[in-house]
Amino acid sequence: MEHSINNPVTQADSLHNVQQPEVLTGQVNNQAQMVKDIVGEAVNKPTANEQERDERLSVLEATRITTTTEVDPEAYSLTVDGVGIFALSDIHGLKGKQKSGKSAVLKVCAAALLAGQQFRVKSELEEPVVLLLDTEQQAADVKLVIDELKHMTRCTDDYIDQHLRLYTLRRMSYDTLLGDTRLLIEKYRPQVVFIDGLVDYISSFNDEVLSRQLIHNLLVLCEENRCAIVNVLHENKASDDENMRGHLGTVLAQKAGTVLQCRKVKSGIVNVTCPDSRHGQMPAWNICFDSDGHLVDADLIHQQEVRAAKERHDAQRQAERNLIVQQRLDTALNIIRLYSGCIHRSELTSKLVERLGLSRPVIANFISQMLKGGKLFESNKYIMDSQKLVLPI
């Protein structure tokens, strides 16, 4: 084939014409590989469910405890005779019947935190900030809390205002109380939070779902902010039921690190015990109001009352025992006198077993006690009601 003079074919053109199919083949292969890579990447990319699963596993792994896990020791905000209560990063409870002194106990705890110690309650924190939220009392009554704390601690007004944040939330709705509490905690960073009226944080304390959610939210709040949250909740109304009210009380009892209980005895003393604790059992302590209406230590008064009550109880039991013994002795004397004041011991025993419905060992022991005490007399196995009788031969 001849090439035209007007269209000369150079060596380069010849080479290009020869190599062009190879270049096209390479481009096709590259494009195919790119498609393969894209498809492979799409196939290997985790689905939304798999991503969610992996993220959840990461959260769970962060909570795992192993043999090498280092955990900070529990830090208590208060102690009683060296036993810690109200640990930081945990939720706690304070329960009692209505008007049993729960608010008074909160005052003692707050006073101890502010002043370092109040009665036997001692602070384990260095100048902590205390947040006290009252959802029950009106402002005038809440202001009296400040007055009582000033009297108890002798702290200056400036110190109290710097370390105590006291709020009256009686007019707030349960819709906002949790958010308000979170806002105050994040703003002022208290180490101890007292909620006097947890029931007001929820529309129904018998709603299990709402109760669990509220306690969960408070637990997360105290863990995230490393503070102790102490919640006041009434016990059920029945005198023999000391459980906190409703599902809210049940969940709080399950999650709480410490639960204190208040009981008001007849003399007006508030007795504080710790029926539920994950660790050490707090010793009981007592407070009362003096003639001027101020809180005072009532441990000595309570001990005296307990001792006096025990003595009265023991005296009553002794009087009851004496009455029973006297009744048995009267029965024995009546039998002896039917036999002219003298009866064989075995026969007296049989008669008393029949009359009193008691066993022979019990009757035998009773006769021995009466002989030893000089109430009855014996000679030649005959029992008499007097030593002056002439005994049968």
C-alpha cells in the first residue's frame, strides 16, 4: 500500500498507531480496578447498626473493671465516730415519718460541713460548698434554717453565704426541678447536695418508669460532678411500714449508698440510725430542741431515757413474775391447809401439777424455791405451812 505525498507517515505516527490499543486496554483496566475498589469499600463499610453496636461496645468497655483497674477509694463527706456516710459521687437517702425530724437532721449535717463538726457528726471535706434545696417550706421558714445554722456553727455571714447555697423551690414545678438542680450543680460545683422533698421532682411517686428515670438522672448527675446527693423522702404512713414511699422510694433504696432513718421518741428526741449502708454501719446519734428552740446533742438524755425505760420494763417483768409465784404459792398453801397444814411432798407435787397444769420438774423446782425462801417448810419429806406443826411419826 502506498502512502500519499500529502499525508506522509512518520515513524512516530507508526509507533502511536501500534501502541494505541495497549493504552486503551490499560485505561479500561484502571477503570475496572477503581470500580472494584469502590464496590469493595462499600461492601466493607459497616452498616449503621454495626456502627451503633461498635460505639455501644466502646461505652461498655470503658466501664470494665479488671485486675489492673485503679479505682479511687470512696470519699465520705461526713463521719460519725469514724464511720463514713454520704460518699461523694453517690446518691443517698434520709427517711422518716412525717414530722419526725428529717429537716433537723439536715441542719446538723449542713452545720458539720460548714463548721467542721457538729455534735458527733464530723466533716471529711475542706471548706465544702453545700447546696440545700427545699421544696416544701415557704421562704420565711427556709430563712430560719440560715438563722439556726448561724447559731449552731458560729460562722460569719460571709462564710455561710460563700459556702452554703440555700434555695426555696416550693413554687417550682416537677417539670423544671431536675433541670434547675443540674444548672445549680454545674454552676456552683457543690460537694454535697441536700434535696429536702424529692417527691416534688416527679408527677407520681408510684410511677415506676418515671421513678427509675429520676433516680438514674440524679445518679449520673452526682457521678459527673463528684458530689453526694442526699434525698429526703417520707416513709409510708402505716406505723409498722418503714419503707420509703412508692416506687420512688423502692428505687432510691436500691441505688442509695447510705440511707439514714429518723424516729421521734415520746420525749421529743430525734433518734438517727442507719438501717441501710453498703459499707460500715453508722452508730446511732440523737438530737433534740432545747427550751429556746435550738438543736442540741441529746445522746446523754437518750441514754438516760433508755436506761430508765429498761429499768421500768425490768421492774414490770419482775412484778409479773412475783405475781405468778404468789398465785402458785397461794394454791400450794390452800392444798396444804386442806390436809391440816401438812402433806407429803410427792402428793403436794401431784396436786399442783393437776391444779396448775405444769410439768412435775417445774413444780418440783417451785417447791424447792419456796422452801429455800422460807415460804414453806419441810421435815421427813412432809411439806408444812408452818414450823410450829407437830409432824406425823
